[in-house]
Amino acid sequence: MEALRRIRSHFVLLIMIATFGALVGFLAARSIDVSRRVASAYTPPHLQQAPSVGADLVIEAYVDRTGRVWDYRVVANGQGLKDLSPQIKNLLIFTTFRPATYMGHPIAATAVMSFPKTSSERP
């Protein structure tokens, strides 16, 4: 009778350890899957219409959740100027983006736009 009780207790202990191991493995696999989904849940803003500015220019644009540029920063300007001409500022106002999304919802984000001068525009 004592041997039967000992076998039963070992069997219960083995089942408890196996159940705990399976639960930990399941939760670990689920957390890895969630981190992959979250990393791929962000999409950056995408320029829908590229304006032609006729200058060597790199701009960091701040895009709101509707896809409109609400502010900008000149990163590089081929002419060495820190401020833009009124025509280029006007082009930036009407530039539209497909807004960035996070988990399917539009969010504000930044986008870097590069406008190289074409060979026909070079002096």
C-alpha cells in the first residue's frame, strides 16, 4: 500500500511539472509573437506627391496625423542657406503624405525628404 501511495505522489508531481513547463513554454512563445507584431505595427509616413523644388535640399518634415506638413527643419541646403524661399515653403504646405500609423491608427511622425537638383537644372 505504501508503494502505491509513493507511485501516485510521484505521478502527480510529474504531471504538475509537465503542466507548469507547458504553460511557461506557451507564454514565452506568445510573448515572442507579440513583440514581432508590435515591431511591425508601425508604418512611417509615405510621400504621395513629390514636389519639384529645383534645388539640392534635404528637409525633415513633421507630418501630422492627417498627412499634412505642419513644420519642417532644413537638414542640408545646397546653397548654404538656412531659410527657404517662399516658393519652396508654399510647396511644403501643399505636400501630402499618407500618415504614419501605429497599430492601425494614424499618428504624427517625421519624414526626411531629399530633393536633388536634376542634371538639366545644374549650371
